[in-house]
Amino acid sequence: MKISTILTVTALSSLFAMGAGAEEYQGVLKFNSTASRAEVRAQAVTAAHRTDAYGEAAFAGVAPRLANPLDRTGVRAQAVAIAREGNPYGEVAAAGVAPRGASTTDRRTVQAEARATAARGATEGT
């Protein structure tokens, strides 16, 4: 039983080995053209300027310009209004923008304190 299996495998592998052959390298293909360089260039320019016969919109032509019912100032005004409403996609979108808090401290006083702290070399939190 083992000998018959070995012989069968050997026969099949030899058949596959005979069928499997690598292609031979043919080298660089040589073209024998009767057209001059100028003729080939003219044909290439003509082909490049033709429409793509196999494209999706080959027969559609150029689409006409759509009429826009909105004017530039109207769109800009809408954009500004939406931007001032806040982030509609934020976590606290319904809360809106926090109002600027009224401070009882004068700006010059805060600047003087900051300069004095910096002169002492102290850092924030110490």
C-alpha cells in the first residue's frame, strides 16, 4: 500500500514538473514604425484633446452653471449669526457662551501685583 502511494505521488509530481516551465526572457520589444516623430507627436496631441469615450460623463458635456438664489451678504450674515450662537455640537450647547464676569478689581492693580510677585521670584501656587 505504501509503495503504490509513493509511486502515484512520484508520477503525479513528475507530470506537474514537466508542465511547469518558466517563461523565457524575450528582451526589449522592438517597434518598426514608419511614422516620423512629428507624426506621432501630432497623433498624441489629437488623442489628448479628445474627450474620454469611456468616461462616466463622456456624453454629458459641460454642466451649466447653477443659479444661486442667495447673495454673498446674506450668507455672511447667516454665518455670523450662527457663529455667535455658540457651538451647536458642544456638550453644553444649550448653555451658550458664558457671560463676561464683572470684576471689582482694577486692571492696573492686578498688573502691579503680578509685577511684584514676579520681582520676588515666586511662582504660581506658592
